[in-house]
Amino acid sequence: MRDNQAPQTIRLVDYTVPRYWITETTLHFDLHDEYTQVDSTLRIQANPAADGGPHALVLDGVDLVLERLVLAGQVLRDDQYSVTDENCALNPRCSRLSLAWCWKKGLS
């Protein structure tokens, strides 16, 4: 959510089970005067209780600069994921995966 947007109400009736579980998270922060760089490694598994599938994996984050995205040890090409000002999305083809991503915040 951006600073100038009003928060959205989320009602219990609108709840859906998460499509993925993050079972392990490792973060490394590199703090600089002008920006912060974060290296993150996530162990993720598809939630078998989620309806349908396979589902897109969406990583939320506002105004982040994606440096690299690595799925199962392979650096993803630009055409293997999408990035907006508010998230990064990809379509993993497996139910368990390791995802590493590096992003920066604060660059002008």
C-alpha cells in the first residue's frame, strides 16, 4: 500500500486459504546511506488446501528494485517473472521450491 492510499478493509467472508506456505526465511540486510539491499532466501511449498492450481507466487513490496531472482538454483530471465511497482510474480512449476531474491529500496 502506498502512503497516499486509504487502507482497504478485509472481511472474514473474503478470506481464502494461502496458496503457498513459507516454511523457512533467511534475510541479510546491507544498510547504506542511500539505499538498503536485502538478500532473501525462502523455502516455499504449495498449500494442498488451496483451490485449483498451480497458482502464481506473488511477492509484495512497494517501490523495490529487483536485482536478481533465483529459483531452485537457476537465475530467472526477465521473461520468467513480472515486476510492478507493488509486487513480483512468477509461476513455479513445482510444489516445493527454494527462492532467492535480492532487492534494493531507497534508490532514486
